[in-house]
Amino acid sequence: MQLSETHLVQKLEKPIRFQEYAVGIFKTIPTKSGIKKAIKKGLVFIDGTLATTSKYVADGEKIELFESENSSSFERLELDIEVLFEDDYLAIVYKPAGILVSGNKFVTIANGLSQNLKKSTLYDAVKPQPIHRLDYPTSGLLLIGKTSTAIATLGKLFIDKEIQKTYFAITIGKMKPAGIIDLLIDEKKSHTDFEVLETVISERFEFLNFVKLLPKTGRRHQLRKHVFAIGNPILGDKEYFLEDKILNGKGLFLHAATLDFIHPFTKEKISITKELPKKFVKIFPGF
């Protein structure tokens, strides 16, 4: 057998069975079922002793994962994810434009989290999971839960509108300085506040606006649908657009810039901001 990966157990809040602890510590085996199979095949050792699903792990123990030379291994996803905040409960990461948050594709943010985040030492640690979504062409901040309790609690914070997301977009056409868009989406109440921070004249698009968007609800494609509905689609949007005003090759000019909320476990104020992509600054250099 050949050594594949090694993990050192950090300080634990309370004893935990190895089968639960091991989820997410290995890049090549991200699931509980995969861990069970590896244990059954005799490929996992704890401080030199063959691992069992019932064993409790302790601080400082060395966990080694081997692969048999004639067995197939999981395909590794090599994906560098920028982590802007992390503790045992949650993380905030940056999702570039042009990558899925999750789904049935191999290359997703969700599939790359385990190799980019530290394993939580809490008793209910699970494979890190995104709490909300960003569209494929949208860049910006993504909130991640690292324990089962955190995932449920953070999800409720979103439902209760206790997490404030701030987006920036570049929109097409003349806009009012500020306003509220509350048009129904899929027959459900929706609410977006907007503020135009700067407008420039454009030969091709007449006007381009640098806009701050504050969604108060979280409907699918809400921001894109709302600004399109008032006649000001987002630059680069190929789903919600005006004829003859489609920009190709630059992607969607929508960026989830800031997350603000009270940490539900430590009670500290969390306010994380990710700077604008360069393509925004080229049009509006003042930002």
C-alpha cells in the first residue's frame, strides 16, 4: 500500500467517533460513505493502528490514509479558493465569476471547500456546505457552514433577513438616483433597494451606472430580474437584456461585495468585503 494523505487531529471540544470526525479531512474522500469503504478495506490507520468506525479520536493522533496499488482512487479537484474569514463554525470565501456554487458538475465551489478549509474541531463537524447561492456568472462572497448546527442556524438567519448582502452592478440606461423595486418574482414578494453611485455616458449604451443593490429578499435571479424590469439590465447579462445592448466576452457585471451579520455563536460583528473585479474599475476607476 502507498501512503496517500496524513491528518493530525487538532484540539477537540469533546470526544467524537472517527467515522464522524473523518468527513472532510481527506481531499480524496469527501463523504462519510467513502470513509466507511476505506476503513472496511483496511486503508486507514490511527497512530499506526488499523482504524474502526467506532473508535473515538483524541488530540494529537495521526491519521493516515493509504491507497492500494490496484484500487482506483477518487479524482482530486485542484481548486484554490480564497478564504476571507474562517473559524470552527463557518467560513466566508470568494467565488469567482464562471464557476458553479454546487450541483452535479465536478468543478464547483462546494467540491473544493474541504481542501481549502480547516476541519472543524466541534463535535457536529460536517463537510463544509454553502448556505446560499450565487449565479454562475456572478462573483462575490459566499457564506459556508462547517457544522450541522451552524448550517441550520445560518440558514435561519437568511430566512429571518438577519444577514445583509451588498451587491454592486453596472447597469445600462438612464436611472433614477435611488429607489425601491418590489415587483413580484415567481408570484412571490420581492424587495430590492438601489442607489446609483455614479453614471457615465457611453457611446454604445448611452449611459452606464455604477449601482449599489441591497436585496431584502432572496429570490432566484432577483437582482437581475428587478433591474431589467425597470429597463436597466446589468451589463453583460445574456438572459435579461435589451435588444442590441448585449456585451459579449466580459461576463456579467454583478458582484456580491459585502456580508454583514452578527456571528450566531460568538456574537461578534462580522463585516467582510471583497474588492471589485478589475473589469468594474476599468469603467468606474473611482471605485
